[in-house]
Amino acid sequence: MQIKSSAFENNGSIPRQYTCQGESLSPPLTINDVPVEVKSLALIMEDPDVPRSIRPDGMWDHWVIWNVDPKTVEILEGIEPKGVYGQTTSNTQKYVGPCPPDREHRYFFKLYALDAKLTLTPGSSKRQLVSAMQGHILTTATLIGRYKKF
């Protein structure tokens, strides 16, 4: 399984329009080679480079979604995919663009192929999602983008 973006290469710079310095649009994503037995997809976008003075765990959750149709092959720019949305660190239930406070940060778009639909309540946390996915993950894919304010 693969997750890619036409807006930036893996480990490349995320364009400004997808960040807090732009329109904070969700970037276009393509999904390939999802196994046929998959029942749902989950997507987490997280920043593990947050200063510990801001977040003791060093993590900021930018996008938390599950029960996305496994036939999804494209997520269009600025369009939230159909699914159930969890709570981000920004206390929203939608995409939150990169906004690093200090230096270049890495942003991990993690795609999970699951053998079940999850029964989590909308607004659940990433931690709750990760717990609910245990034992159901068939495969994963990751896309990394980078951003530094200027």
C-alpha cells in the first residue's frame, strides 16, 4: 500500500497553502495498492517535533480520521474525505495545517488498512483510535512532509 501527494515528494517541503501561513487546505493525496480484504482505512497526520515546553509528549495531532472507504484512491486538495473524524490537538475535528513554532518540523501522514470498521465515537482522540486499531491493522503506509515557517 502507498500514500503519496502530487503537492510534495516524500520528505519534501509541504507547500505554503497547506499550512497556517497559507489557506490551511488539506493536501491532495493518492492511495494505491490497498489489499482487497481491507474493510476500512484510517489516516493520522502528526508532528513529532513539537518542543517539549509546548507539549510534554512532543507530539501534535493534525488530522485523525477512520472508517474511510477502502476503495478511496484519491483525496482532493481541500476536501475532507468521508469518514469519522477524531479530535486534533487543536481541538478540532478536521485537518489542521502545519504551523511549527520554532524550526522545520516533520509531518507524518500515516495510512492504516484495517480488517474491520471501528465503532469509536466521533471526536475520539488519536490515542483512542490507535488503541481501537490494535489487532486490526493489515498494513500501513507513510508519507512525510516537512515545513518551516518563513
